[in-house]
Amino acid sequence: MERLYAHLQARDPGEPEFHQAVGEVLETLGPVLAARPELIDAAMLERLTEPDRQLMFRVPWQDDSGRVRVNRGFRVEFNGALGPYKGGLRFHPSVSLSVVKFLGFEQVFKNALTGLNLGGGKGGSDFDPHGRSDAEVMRFAQSFMTELYRHLGEHTDVPAGDIGVGGRELGYLFGQYRRITGRWEAGVLTGKGLGWGGSPGRVEATGYGNVLFAREMLLRRGEDLEGLQVVVSGSGNVAIHSVEKAQAFGANVLTVSDSSGYVVDDKGIDLALLKQVKEVERGRVSDYAERRGSSARFVPGGSVWDVPADLALPSATQNELDAGAAHVLIRNGVRAVSEGANMPVTPDAVRLFQEAGVSFGPGKAANAGGVAVSGLEMRQNAGRELWTFERVEQELTRIMTELHANVAETADRYGAPGDYVTGANIAGFERVADAVLAQGLV
Ligand code: GLU
């Protein structure tokens, strides 16, 4: 495994995020490879760390002043053994091939853990939608789809949202796909609007799912969410719906954040105000603090992890919680950390939590609720059905509870009780590897 890791680093040197994601998985696979040497003979690690294909393309568009801009678009179709490639699109200046490969790699195992038939992929662009007009976002999305459409299809590759891609962007993308292909193909994208093929509960799913996963971890420790102090980072879709679900379980959520700093609200986050500021006005968390009154203050540039809590839900972006932050959280008595974002906790910090006996839920397990409900959206589209919110939530709860049990049981079976990282990696890996083996030299 060390040889393979060194080979990956040498072959694609500029891809630190991808190497980090692969390294975290390789580190935990020893026990399953020892038990199943046929996977080594089949070069399974080499096959699962090389994407099926990687697409990069130019996205030219015109801004409101008439100036021509050029961004880069990506889609990495990582592994299709379990189903059509499935995974979101991220529009953010930090997006690079390395970031998309890391996200695609994680997505393969995450999707496997949902128990649904979904392959894994990811895409996006270094385009920054912040501060852009609706018309600019539309022109960009149309240009992006004009290149990407030929690689998509309900049985081929099914994107969704991620950072910077929400309902507005998905609407423009779907419209352009429809115009180019002449097909009203609902199942080609998930996260669609409720009136045109979307699923109730998809917007809420990632945040709700993460809280459900965290709750299962806490229940295993003999605790529940009721009355716990919770810190949430981020203020996008995942963060907002983590706040909502944690509050529904009676927890006191103290914080949200964005790239400029964080808000701590002693009375607990006012969800209606947060939604108004972020979802309606597309504002900053500092606007929330200004309007909230004396219970809330905005801390510019600070670390949200300085706020003492029982449960931490990092829900912003990769590598936002490092070893220094982990030390502070542990000192303040944190008992569970569950990743709402993809890889928000650095490997050093993960190790610190595990050594301190803090329950740690890795993103590929904890935040799988989003893609799981995407799978339910595809099921509704295929059957031309529209389920109720209650039915979707019930299914999501079942999926997250079973996923937690599967991961915990796998960790026990491989001699690592309580280690959700090992459990998630091995359970996801085995499901994908078995499908690849059964399908021959693919
Ligand atoms: N972007 C989300 C994730 O990281 C959702 C992907 C999807 O629904 O396809 O899992």
C-alpha cells in the first residue's frame, strides 16, 4: 500500500487533496486485504484509485459588462460498477482536478454505503457564483452544460448540487440539457425543484442525515441530543439543515460560520432569520448577527471550534478543522464529531479525536443522506411518482440508521470497535470491490 501511495504521488504530483483522501482510505484497509488476498491479486486498489475517466473542458461566458470570461469545467467519472455515476457539481474558486478527484473518490464509497445502486463521480468548476447576477450565473451554467451534456444521462451520469450549486444553478443546467437533447429526462439531474421532478426532502437531506448519524453515535454512548450544546460550521445548505434537525431533537445550536468568521448565539441560532439571510438574501453570517440582537455576536476571522460544545458538526468545506482546533474541542469536552462536509477534519485531527475516545463520523458515512435522497429522487423520476416529505424522511431515517449499524458492525468485525473510519472504508470498499470482481476485468 505504501508503494501504491508513493506511485500515486509521483504520477500526479499536484493533487494533495486527492492523495489525502486516498491515504485515509488505504491506511484502514489492511485487515480486509489480509482476510481477502484475492483482492490484492486482482489489483483492486490500483483499479479503485484510478478514475474510469476524467473530463476537463473550457467554459467561456460573458459577464454583464460584456467582457468574455473563461473558466475550467471538470467531471470525474470515478467508478461505475454499482450504477450510473452519481455525485454533485461544485462551483467554487478552489475547484481543481485534485479537489474533484478527491470528492469523486469519496463519493464512490459513500454511495456504496447508502445501499443503493449508484456509481461515484464528481464535477464542477473554478467559477465563483458569489456576487454574480442571476443572468451571469445562467450564462455560465448554460455554457457549462453545453459541453457536459454529452457525457450525461439518467443511466450514464447523474450530477447534483454541491458547494455553489443549488436550486437556481440546477434549474439553469436542467433547462440547457433539455434544450440541447430535446428530452425531458428527469433522472439526469437530482436536486431539481419540487414542481419539476424534484423530491421533497432533498434540500434537507444532507444536514438531516448527518444529525441522524451523529445521534446514532451518541445513542451508542448512552446519550441523546436533547439538551446538548452543538457547534455547526458553515452556513450553506448542509449547515442550515443540520441546525434545523439538531434543534428538532432538542439540542442547543450555538454557531454558524462563513469564510469571514463565525457567529455565536447564546440563545441558540434563530433558524428563520438564518434562512432569510442566507437563502433569500444570499447574505453573510455577519448580517445575521447584526439583525439578531444582543444574544449573538460576530467574531471576524476566528475559529468556530473555540466555542465549547458536546457535539461538533463541521459542515463547511475540506480541511476546516485541524489538529489545533481538535485539541481545543477535546479540552472543552466534545464527545462526538460528525462530518457534514466532505473531509472537513484533517487526518491529524481525526487521530486526536479517536485517541481521546471522541466518536468520529467520517463524511462518507455521516453525510451520505444527501446522495441517498438523490437516489430516492431518481426512483421517483423512474416511476413518475411524487412522494410525500414524510415518506422521504422516513426512508432517509431508515437508510442512515442501517448505514450506521453496518459501519459499526464492520468496524467490530475487523477488530476496530468504535472506529467509524475503518468501518466505513471497509464496508464501502468491499461492496464496490465485489461488484468490480464480479464484472470481470473492468
Ligand atoms: N454533493 C453531495 C455529496 O457530496 C450530493 C451528491 C448527489 O446528490 O449526487 O454527497
